[in-house]
Amino acid sequence: MHSPKPNSKPNPDIDWPSELYRILKAADVKQMSYVPDAGHSQLIRLFSADADVNTNVLTTEEEGIAIAAGAWLGGQRSLLLMQSSGVGNCINMLSLSAIGRFPLLMLVTMRGEWAEFNPWQVPMSRATQPSLEAIGLKVMRAETADDLVETVESAAALAYESDQQIAVLIGQRLIGMKKW
């Protein structure tokens, strides 16, 4: 698990979605799959506006694992965006990436943590990291914008250069409190 640096102060001026987009474009991501999520909305908009990136709206998260496999077999790098509640939907399909040993990079916005209003989000929040680790993914976590930028840069290199399966968990406090 990746933790913030001791004594580091959060930098509220960082536009982390734009920084992540820059990092992932530099890593040559050509496909991005997602289930719509407010926490990823700015990153989704940036990738969707990029004519060089094929974006795929998923009906369920496990479809993104298959798209990532197909992208890799076709010579392209992909990215999968989801919310922690969707991790449970794709655990079985993650065996494809674990056994096939193809690169997989997932950015997972967390729910059921800080200031959560929906009790249905809490159980999967507790199970997200242990479930991903049990199926064989390396899990990294970020709680601040500075930490997230550094973590995604590291995760992209590890996934795409070393054919690893990585999930970066984005803490709910960084995303902000949901209001309905």
C-alpha cells in the first residue's frame, strides 16, 4: 500500500485530473473504459475529448477487463476507471488479467469511507483492497492530490513496462463528499 509522505501538506491547487491525463497520455494510453462516476468525471471528459483515445462507456465494470485484454492483444495500452462499488462486479473477470499476465491499470474512486451518506457503499469499501489483493492485483492508495499524481505515474510505469496488474485506490476524501 502506498501512503502519503510524512509531514507532506496537501496542495489544493493541483488540478489532479488534468495531471493524471497528462501522465497517462505520456504513458501512451489509447483506450479508456469507464462506468460513469462523478469522481472520475473530469478525467472522463478529458479522455473523451481526445481524438487519439478510444473511450468506452461500460454497462458493467467487468467488460473493462475484457477491453483491456483486447487492447493489449491489439498493441494498445488501456485504462479502466471505476468506483469501489464496481470492484465486486469484476472480481471473477480479473482472473483473466492475473492468469494472462497482461498489463492492467485501474483507477478506483473509493466510496463508503470519509463522510459517506449511503450505508450500502460501506461493505464493498471494506472489501475493495483485500478482494483485489486476493485475486493478485497490486494495490496502491492515494489520499492527497500530490500523492495521487506520483502514485499514478508509478503505477502506469509498473503496469505498462512490467506487465503488472495495478489498482490505484483514490481516497474518498480527495474526491469530496457526495451530496444528493
